[in-house]
Amino acid sequence: MAEQSTDDFKSTFALLQTVEKLCRTGEVRKLADAMAVIESQAPESEPKKPRHHMQRVQASSEANMTQLRFSESAKKTQISRRKKNKSQKVQTLQRIRRRAKLLSTGKFKTDLTLEELGSLLEQLYCYALVAKTLELFRLKEVQVHASHKIQRMNVGQPRPQPEGILSREVCTAAISEIDMQVEGEEGNALYLARWDDFGYVTIEQLRAMVLVIDARVAMTKVEAALKWIDMVAICSSAEEPPFNDCASYPKEVIKDCVENMALNTYTTAGEDIEGVRLLDFCEKKWLSSTCVRAGLIFLARHYVMKNVGFILPDWYPFEEGPRRNKAAATNG
């Protein structure tokens, strides 16, 4: 490819500026139309301009481009567009997590809505992230005495705004009936659960209520575990093999790990671990099967080169979750 001279570059740049000007004024919409307009406006014989004149033209063009790029009108338009998009934008999970962190530190005063809190609790969450958010959450648990009814959401009907949280049993019963109603139908029909003494609730709101109730129970277990850590006396001299080969950690480090551990269900080493069940134990009782499985996975990873592990039956990886938990509880 031949090298482009300075004059060719300047002429090309001037041509692009002319095309841009035509497009901005709205005279043309296509590049071919712009070229036709330029050819019709060009004189038959244009005398060659001196070099100093071209330099002045180039300097004025650069000044015009700078003024166009950083003009106040463009800035105001961009700011107004950003405000409009912000008012209409659906809150993303990243923004919700950021707001929850600001709530936990006291830098944000507006609590989350039920839908936003439900989307946050669907992901992995910890005590440090959602404890303050749940404490400031305005909806409290209420009791209903009437039975629920399932019906379609009417066209133009506003989205329900519950004024409380139903009990877990009521929510799960309504969710099951809505799922059964939708299972045999085609289309995108929306169903609502209605109580005469409560009002309408969508299935997404019902699931969010279940998550909020479970999270509140998890918060109490974390607080009980933190209180137990403060009360227990850790005597490193009483530790025996194989548990005396690790460095002793202060209580602050242990409490920080508890506050930042995942409390809902996650998968590790092919096992479904419910984080809150790791804290659901008593000093004088047997550990739960979740604690046993998580402890075995930790030992297998920590002593990977020392022939330490646990045995799984051949049929175990092919079974369903409840069957796995039952087998683990029996063998544990």
C-alpha cells in the first residue's frame, strides 16, 4: 500500500468534515447522497491555495471540532439523558449489592424493596452483607385467616405492592398451586394469589418472601454462633492430632470468617452444602450431616498428599439430592 502524502491526508480530512456537517444539518442520510451533494457544490476548477491559508483552515477546523465536542449544550443533553435512563432503569444485581453494602455501613438510608431483596438473597449472601438490610426492611410478617385463590392477572392491572410478609407455609402452598396451574398451559399468562384479608401477590413476590423468612432465620443462627464464639474458651494445649497441626487463630479472625461465609446453598466437590447448617449445631450434640460432609471435604483437600480422604459408594454420584443426604447422614 502506497504511503499517503500530507496533502492527500488533509484533503481526506476536509472531505470527512464536510460529510459530517451535511449529516448533522440533516441534509443527507447516506454517504452516497453526501458525495453527490459535494460534487454538485464543487467548482469546475479550484485554484490551489497557498500553504499558510491551508494551515489557517486546519486550525479553525480543529477549533470548531473542539467546540462541538465539549459544548455546553451537548453536556446538558447527556446529563438529562442519563437522569432519564436512571429513573427508568431496572435495578441490576450489582447496584442492589452496592446499596446493601452502603446500608450495612450506614451510608445509605433507603431500604430495598421486596423484589430487590429477593434478587439479592437468590445469590450467595453472607451475614455482613444482609444483616443490616434485613434489620431495616420495613415489611413485617403478618398472619392471614382466609384461604388463597389463584387467578389470572388482568390486562392493565397494576403490579401488587404487599404491605407485609406472609408465613412460609402460606407462601409455599400458594407457589405450589400457581406452578400446578401454569404447568399445563401455553403462553405467558401471569397468575396471582389473592387473600381476602391481604390482597394480591405475584409468584415472584411469594418466592422473595420465602427467601426473606429463611434469611431472617439464618441471621439468628449466625448471631448465636458469634455469641458462642465469644463465650467459649479456646485452649490450644488441649488440641490433639490431627487437629493440632494448624496455627491457632484469634477469635476476631474466626468471627470474621463466620460473618462472611455463604449462608445459602452452594456446591463444592460435587456436594450441595447449605452454609447456614454449618452453624446449626450444639456443643453437646452430634453434628449435622452437612457439617460432616463439609468437614470431610476440607480434610480431603487439606491432606491431599497424606492419604486422607473418604469413600463414596459407586452409585452415590448418580443419585438425587435427597438420596445423597440420606446416605451421608447414615454413613456419617
